[in-house]
Amino acid sequence: MAMHNPPHPGEFITEVYLDPKNLSGRELAATLGVSPSTLNRMLTDTSNVSPEMALRLSKALGRSPESWLAMCKAIMTSGRRCGV
């Protein structure tokens, strides 16, 4: 059986929100109320999506907080890591 290969939240944010809307990471970080380095760590898969970040992403991007946390859970279930 083929393993499902779910996208990392950072990859998803880049492909669905940042690139199509020509938004920079700095702009999204300001909207989220976090430092650009904090957002960059999540976008580059060196930091996991915390419950607090899931709430911030939900308010800024319109998905439920649970959906952001579920993305990391799906990645870990597939045998990959989600952040450190």
C-alpha cells in the first residue's frame, strides 16, 4: 500500500497563501504578531506548529486551529517529522 505524503504546514502556507498572493514571510509574520524568524522556522520545518501558532494561523488564514495541528499529526503518522 502506498504511503500518503501529506504536505508540511510551511509548504502548504507557502504554496496556498504566500506565493499566489505575493505575500512575504515578513508580511505574514506581522499579521500573525510573531517575529519573522519564528515564522521562518515553521515555514522551513525546523519548528512544529504549536497550539498558539495554530490559533494565530487560524485567525490570519481562515482555517481551523485543529486543521493546522492535524497537518503535523498526519506528517508524523506517515513516518516523517514535523519540526524538531
